[in-house]
Amino acid sequence: MRIFEYLLVTSCLFVLMNLIGNQTLVAQPISKPTVNSSTTHQIFAPGEIVIKVRPNVTLDEITSLVETHGAKILERNPTHGIYRLKVSGPVEKAPFSYQSDPAVEYAQPNYIFAEVGGKFITLFDIELTIHRFIPILRQRYTQPGAKEKLLRTLLNDKIFSQAARDEGLQNIPEVQWKINEVVDKTLADVYRQRIQASTISEKEMMAYYEKNDEKFQLPEQIRGQRILVKTRQEAEEILEALKTGVDFGKLARERSIGPAGKKSGTFVMLRRGKAGPAFEETVFALQNGEISEIIQTEAGYCIIKSGDKSASRRIPFSEVEKQIEMSLKAVNQEDAIGAKKKELEGKYDVKLNLEFISEVKIPVTEKLDLRQDVDSIQMLREVINKAIERPY
């Protein structure tokens, strides 16, 4: 804990320096603290630093950055922009030069938070684990207490996995099956990511924008307020009250059965083409501030007070550029995956024996839980063997 507290205090000092003097947030030279008279612990992995690059930095830019500083990439996670580097200079000083680069969000020595049997849990491991969570869950790990809890979870996994190796559990067929399954899934995901990597030029996006003009047209829109009631009689009473000057919002809050009633009858926006023709014809004919006659709808009888109205328009390219890029990337990636799949099926002589799907029936049992229990794999094999009536 003394090491963890020491690191925490150091990190706080870095943040304070950054706020006061607008200094770069990097680690300063740190000596190895002595836990007792006979044992010392390393603070960071020799020669290693961790950098996180900013979004939209390309792989070529990262490679150029690393080569410029004479470093080597040891591990990478391009999805989240986290890299573990081997640097030529002292790790106490190396982060300064990286931090000055506009492509780098932060650079720090690769701190060692724990050691198990000669293997480390480092800053890179912690950052990678946190960034694999969905964004809303990452926020909780901004607090040291949450990071410490995560560290202890990773440490426990290391301890028990090491004990499992010592006992040879990795050689049990059922365990090996699960290991191979995870390896296959991981490698397949990484391979797909490499195939899917694509860059869309602005020229391609603009061509798509011009070719698909109808997709980027905003229809006529109107804002306003609505009072919705069940019967025509009630609607007539409300309309008479409105004609005498009673506030529309007040009546909406008191009488309207629609969800907008609590907001004084306000509806955010109605686009042409989203409601029935008769309803739209009445509503869009209103002038700003004008109150409609009673309109019958499937939900009941309503009265509309018109607000601001905007004509149909074409959405500017700048507002949909990101949307177009994502759309084109999705198409390119799907095409790339399909083409590569077809190529690999030929390369590996893939065959499917679909005729057996309808013949072999395996009884479902709640006792099998392959996610939690490796013994269930052997049980499943026994069930399959009983279900097969002829060899294949």
C-alpha cells in the first residue's frame, strides 16, 4: 500500500503542477522506495513508457512518431490508442519529448503496480482493461479507490491462473477447449479489424452526398402546442375557453391527456410527412400563434397552437460529413469482410455438411453451463455421443 499511496500522491502533484504552471503532465524521476531493509520493488518497467494518442491519429502518424524518437512498439491497442513502447533513453525523461507532440494525449513511464512470480501488472494493463469497458463505465475508474479495486481483481486473477498452471490444469482437455475457443475468437476479431480498416476521402463523401440528395433533405417543420382530450364535447369547451383568452399552456396542463400536457402542451417539432395528411394540412396552414379548430385523430380530439415554422431545406454537407463517413466505412468493411471470407474459404477448402443439422437432435439440459463449468464440456460430449445414431 505504501507504493500505491506514493504513486497516488505523485499523480496529484503532477495534476497540481499542470493546473498552476500549465506544465506537461508526465512522471518525474522516481527512486525505488525501500519497503524494508532487505526488499526493494521496481516502480516502473525498465525502458518502457505508455502513451495514449488522441482520436483520429493515423497508424502512419503513430509509426512516424515512434521512429522519430528511436522507440519500438511492444504492445498496441489501436482501438483505444494505447501503446506500450520501448524507449532508448531513461524512462524518467522520455515522456517529456512525447508529451510535447500534439498527437499524444499523455505519456508516462510504464509503472509496475504488482508482481506475481516474476510477471508484472503494469500501467498498460490497467489502462487497457479500463478502456475495454463501455465509456459510461470508464468514468468510475477516474477515482483511485476504483482503480485499486480493479488492480486487486487483476492481481487475484494472476495469482489463481499461476496456481492453475503450476497444477497443470491447462493440459486438461476441457480446459484446453475453452482456451482454444478464446484464442480463436480473439484472433478472428483482430483479423476482422485489420480487414475492416479503411479511410474514406472527402471526395468520396462529397460524391455520396451529391448522389443521394434525397437522403439529406429536411422537410417542412413546425413547433407548437397541443391539447388532446377524449371527447369532442370536452374539446369544444376548451376551444371556447381559449377564445375568451384563457392561457393555452394552463389548459394543456389541466386538461390534456397527452404526455406533452405536463409541458404546457408543447411538442418539440413536427415534420411534414410524419402525421396523417388531413392533420398536417390543418397544422401547417396555421400562422405563428394561431389556434386551430378541433382536429379528430386516432388518439382523440386535439387543438393546436402554432409556433415557429421552417421551410424544407437541404442539410449542409458539414453537418452530415461524419454520418456519411461512417456509412461508407460500414459498406466498405462489409464488402472487405465478404471478399476476404470468400478468398479464405477457397484457400482452406471449406466444406459444410448441412444435411446433418436436421438429423442429429441433442436434448437440451439446464445442467450444461459451458460458460462457467468446464466439466459441462465433457457432459456435452456424452450427450452428443448418445444422440448420434450413425458415424460421420
